[in-house]
Amino acid sequence: MEYFCLMVSEIKIEEVFSQKWPIIDVRSPGEYDRGHIPNSINIPLFSNDERAQVGTIYKQQSKEAAIKKGYDFVEPNLDKFISQSSKVAPNGKVIIHCWRGGMRSRSFAKHLSNNGFSDVRVIVGGYKTFRNLVLDSLASPFHLKVIGGYTGSGKTHILYELKKQGNQIIDLEKLANHKGSAFGGIGLGKQSTVEQFENNLYGELNKLNLNEPVYIEDESQNIGKIKIPTQFFKQIRSAKLYFIEIPREERAKHLVTEYARCDKELLAESIQNISKRLGGLNTQESLKFLEDENYYEVALISLHYYDKYYLKGMNARKSENVIKIPLPSTNHHENALEIEKLQK
């Protein structure tokens, strides 16, 4: 593998997704974990430690010394790079990128081209160009229709019922791997970085016809540890809000179906996390009801807090942008049909 810049075929970031070719990201695992192009495969040229060593030599010695050290790391893995890449792109057509479309991706691409791959292209500007595309795109205007409502209204279920009816949706909570409340991370595992959330959001929007409306759930700017990009969040807040109003008792029943199977210790921890907002007495009562597995009463107490929170958020919007929809139950199918009626 010749570890210097060579002429290879290039592809602009705007053309990458229409090609629908597999994408190999040759950056280090740490770089990839911070943020990557959705569905790309990481075949790192260097490990995290090796990349750090090469960078140090570059700064403290010279570019030539860094290239030599990089080649020492790469040479033992040449055959592995071919076998791994063959699994990713069995037809020999593949797109490669590194941080800026420079030495790493071009050397890797040349190695594949010299070893039987029929069409290998490097993204001009690399991952950095993709990130610029993401941030610019998320600041663009979208035709959003926002589904709001108090906690326990089943807004996410309604989104998917609307999708079944042929509407376009974006599920922010799925992308964030969090349901957006103190209880929202239970059982869902680790969240991605904010950078990767933005990348994934762009990836989902890129699949849609953005000349048509997109339904989305009302959220605060933070979903767990994820922060919705400010320009996109402002569009959510300024869009038409379809605010469904379902009796608290019905919503409490829905929450029981969502959370009663969760680990009691995790539920107790979540209650403690909002204890200052619930108040000491409500917190104690919630924990006692939880110990007794009276999940319905736990849900009712929690809803007193969350209802105030959502009401405050709704009142902060322009009244002409809020359409209130009283509904008797959390029948998601029927509720989605009621929302669709308002579009006709």
C-alpha cells in the first residue's frame, strides 16, 4: 500500500446518496464513534492509539516521519483491508472517505483499486464536507406538522399510525434512543453523540419528499442527552401544533402499559431525579406506590408534574398555531384519523 496521495476517482458528497453504494469510513474507531455517515462501515486504517502516535510524530518531527510510521502500522493489515472491504462491497463498487478526503482515504482507495475492485471513489472533502452538508440542510425550511399532547397521550404511536395512512414522519425519539422524559431512557441503552444524532436526522430527512409535509412529535430541545439542532428546533416550535387532549386517567393507563414491565430500581431512580419538581410528599408517595406495584397511582402523580410542563410549553406558542383536539382515549388509530380529518 503506497502511503502517499495518489490520483483516484472522486465523488462529490451531493452525489453519494443517489449512488447507493456501500461507504467505507477509514478513520479511527474514535472518530467514527463521534460521528459518521449513516450506514457507513468503519474499516480503520489506524487504531485510536496508532492515529495518536502518527499525529504526535507529525507535530514533533516531520510529515515524512509520520508517513513512515503510518506505513509501518498499515503494512501488516493490507490483506485484511482487502478481505474486509470485499465483504462490504462484493461487487467491487465502493465509496471511501476519511476526515478531509486526503491521504488516508486516497491510499486506501488506491490499494483496493490495485487489488481487483472495479470502481473505487473517494468523497471530495471527506467527512468534513458531509458535516457541512448536514448542518446546512438542517437549517433549511421544512414543512412540519407537529403532534403535541400531554405525557401518556401516545404521540409516538400516533405518528406511526399516520405513517400507515401514507404520511411522512420523523421519529425524533427513536433517533435519540430516548422517550424524552425522566423515565424515557429506561431499557433503551446508550444514546449516540449529538453529532451522530444530527447525521441520522439528516439521513432520515434525505429519504423523504421534502416538498410534502412531514409529521413530527413535539419535543423540548433536549431529548435525554441529545440536543436538537437549534435551527431545526425553532421550526418545530413555530410550526402548526396539533395538541391532543386526553383525560389524565386514560393517559395513566397507557403509561402503565409502557413502563410496568421496567426494572423497579430504574423507575425509582427516575422518580428521584424529578423529586425537586414533584415535591417531597409526592416523591415519597410515588416510591411507596412503586414498591406496592401500584403503577397507576405512580403514573397519576407523575402526570401532575408533566402536565404543567407541557401546558407551559403550549402556552409559549402563538395561539393561532395551536389546534386543540379533545379525544376520549389513547386509541392511536382513531386518534390519527381525527388528526388527518383536520387536513382535509
